[in-house]
Amino acid sequence: MDHLPNKLPQDLSKDLKRDFQVINRALRVLSACTQAVIRAIDEATLLQTLCQLITEEAAYRMAWVGYVCHDAAKTVQPIVWAGYEAEYLKTVNITWANTPRGQGPTGRAIRSRQPIACQNMLEDPNFAPWRETAQQRGYQSSLVIPLFDAREVFGTLNIYSSEADAFNPQELALLTELSDSLSFGILALRAKQKRQQLEQALKLSEDKFAKAFYSSPIAKSIITLDEGRYLDVNHSFEWLFGYVREEVLERTALELQIWQKTGDCQQMLQELKFQGKLRDYEVQLQKHNGEKILCHISAELIQIEETICILSAIENITERRQAELMILRLNEELEQRVAERTAELTEATKQLQLLNQELQQSNQELEQFAYVASHDLQEPLRAVTGYTQLLMSEYGDRFDSTAQSYANFVVDGAKRMQRLIQDLLAYSRVGTRGKEFVTTDCNLGVQQALRNLRVAIAENQATVTVEPLPTLNADQNQLVQLFQNLIGNAIKFHEDNRPDVQIQATKRDKDYLFQVKDNGIGISSQYLDQIFEVFKRLHTHDEYPGTGIGLAICKKIVTRHSGEIWAESSLGMGTTFYFTIPRSIYE
């Protein structure tokens, strides 16, 4: 029988010793990692502690943890590292995509969901993209262990050794257990952080709810759905109904007689259960002092712990409804008044129409009179003038000076009567024979008036200065007559000096202000309001000829054009006539 040798071969003894050291250090790292997981307060600190344990306790060259990114390039983002890194992670550009650059141990570990070891970086063809940079930093082998969140890989633990074939099966198993512990610790921290965030959000939500509930200017309450008992009310509820909060809690609205009718309350609850919420449900409620108020209730179902409750907001609309009713009454009264006023206006319109008709008939009669005046009344005057002149022609040599004078008086009186009739006819036709308003150049109107007055201008050696005038919407013929009458008056009423007439217009907001200024005899201020009256003369016929109708015609023309006319003057200082005509709507 063969006996076992007293000693193991030297090389076997070295391997066992080495394996024992590796396993021992892996166990120390695992133990330290477990303690780190227990004491960890945040994810980054735990990862940094683990990397330092691996490089310091297990004496590995470098360790780092990367997180899987689900971007288009499927990159792996380094999070923490320890040991001799020397900016290696800035150059490696690691991806877990199934591409040539994703065939390294990290990419394959993520895709396969299994630990992947590169026992010799100098010989492994898959490590070619990183071989040079790894060799520069003294890396010979590496181990990549995936980190799991439930069934998904969310990151990797990467360990680098300065020796080739550094990872045996026993150490791989221990390091895998270490990664499992790390994954558990990370998930626990994340769960804890999420729970803290939820708790903080819940507390914040509760704080916000409490603040909104208690400080709301609208009466709010929380009651149980099953029994309708008040769990809480805010200050506005107390002010609205006149109850102290403690008087309300654990009692129902029916017990407090806030709701007077059970049927009304049950109907609201049925609609709330059917719709899930209510908006502006109108009902009459009662205050603590017995006062009835009309309210809008908005309500929705909420859950407080295990209890289904009703959160309601109550708004007193009594004054609003009273105001609405008052507005309705005022509207009805206003409509009645409008109807009455409409009837009055309708009747007034009928009367006015009867008056547009009477006026039209009067105008027709006036026009008929004007025709008679222009024809029938002037015929006898022409006969008197003709026969008197014929009598003087045939028998004039038999008349003494007195008879000659009488005959001249007859002819002169007849002619004056004829001019008076013609002026009256012109005055009457300002309103009845006026033409439609058209675009009229006032400069052309003045020039026509001056041509009509050229004999008088020449005889009196008058000077007429006209500044540029506007274009208006007017009756062109009447505008010529207006300028002709005013210029003619300025020429006629002068003393020894030569007549000097100045015409200009000023543009204003709504109209043009015209001025016709002369250097004549002037008018006493006491007569300025009378000069536009028919037949109003301030001088005898012998002093200044005329019928006294010219300025009355001017006023009638300006009035027809929706304007005003007046004069400013003093004796011996000349006179300025002013008149306005509205500006064209097209300006």
C-alpha cells in the first residue's frame, strides 16, 4: 500500500497558499461591504466605499462602478472609482451596444447578465480597443459583475488586477456575492430615498391642504360619507354659520339643523355619489341663529386613511341672488320704460312726419308765391316803369321841374320795388331751390364771385386779397352767392379810401373758419346782432343802395351748410365777417 508523501509538492503548496490569501481577502471585502451596506446613508457614498475596500483591502489595481445609459449610443457612465485610475475612464468610451467596441467585458456582462472576466488583457482579442491604455496603467486582467435592479441590469462593478489570471472560481463566487450585496444595498437606499421623498411630498401636500383648508375665505368642511358627521371645519365655516368648531365636530348637519330637510340632504348625496363631484349645488341652509341663507355647495369625495369623506365648499349667495333679483326687476322696469318711450317716440315720429309733410306743402306754397312774385307782381311794376318812361319821352318837354322830379321818383320806386321782389325771391329759394352738396373748391367760388363783381371792383378801385382756401362739400352756386354778397358789402360800405378786402380760412378740428375783412365804415356794436335780419338796414337808400336782404341770404346759406355766421366791428375801423363750414368727412 502506497503511503502519502509527508509533504505536498512545492508548487501545489504555493497555489494553495495563494488561493487561501485571495479567498481570505475576498471574505474581508465581503464582510466590510456588508457592514458598509448596513451603515450606508446614500448611494454615492456606498459605491465609493465599496471601490475603496476593493482597492485597499483586496489590493486590486483599480475598481469602478458604471451605470447603464439607455441613450442612442448605449453608453456606460462611470459613477465612482478608486485605486490607480490615471484618467483611464475618460479615454475608454465604453458601450454595451452589440458593436465591435461593445465586445469588451463590460458590454458582454450587461448583455449576457453574467460576470465576464478578461484573464489576460494582452492576449484577449476582445480587449484590443483598450489594450494600450490599460497596459500603460499596469492593468493585466479584469472582472466585470452586473448589478441588478429586480430583473434589469442597471450597472456594473469593474475590478482591475495588475496580475494575469487573477480571478479564480472561488474569488469570482465571493465577488459575485459581494455585487449581490451591493445591488441589494443600492436598491434599499433607492427605496428608502423614494419613501422619504413620498413622505416629504405627502407632508408637503398635507401642509398645503391644511393651509388652503383653514385659511380659505370660503366655508369648508370634511364629513364622513356614511354617517355625515363633521370631521373638521375651517374658520370661514364658523363665521358663516355662527358655530364654534368644537360644537360642530362629530355631529351631523341635520343634528345642527344646518340642513332642515332630510330629503334635500339625501338628494345632494345621491348626486354626489353618482357624479363623483358637485359644482354650485343650490340649497337653502340655516345659521345657528336661525337665519336662512341661500348657498352654493361644491363637493368631492376624498379618502382619509380608510374612511371615505366629503370635502365641501359652501358659498353664501344670498346677497348675490338678491342683487340679481333687483337687477331683473330694474331690467323689467327699464324694458317697460323703453317700451313706453318707444311708443312716445313713435307717436312723435308720426307727428313729425305730418309736420315734414306740412312743411313740404308750405315750401310748395312758398315756391308758388315766389313764382307769382317773380312774374305776376313784377308785371305791373314793369308796366308802371314803361309807361312812366314813355310819358316822359313824349310829353317830357311839357313837364316842369316838379313834374320831372315826380316822374323820376315813380321810375326809381318801381325799380327799387322790382329789386326788392327779386331779392325776396332769392332769399326764399335758398332752401327750396338749393342744389345737392358736391366737392367744391372755394378758390373757384371766390373767383366766380369776383367776376360777377368786376364792374363794382373797377368803379371803386377795390383791392381783394385771397389766401389759399380749402375744398369743401357744399352747394357751389350758393357758395358763390355767399362770397359775392360779403365782398359786395365790403366794397359798397366805404368812405373816401379805396376798399381793401382780405379773405382767408383757418382749419380747425371739425370745421373751417372763414374771414372776410374790410376797411369800410364799420358797424356799431349794438347793431351786430341785427344786421342778418330781413330788411334790416342801418343807412338810408340815398346813402347806400340796397334792399337789406343780402346778409339775411348769407345767414340762410351758412345755416343750410350747418355753419354759423357773425361779425366783429366798430365804427370807422372796418368790419370782419366770420362764418364756419364743416370739414369734409373724407379729409
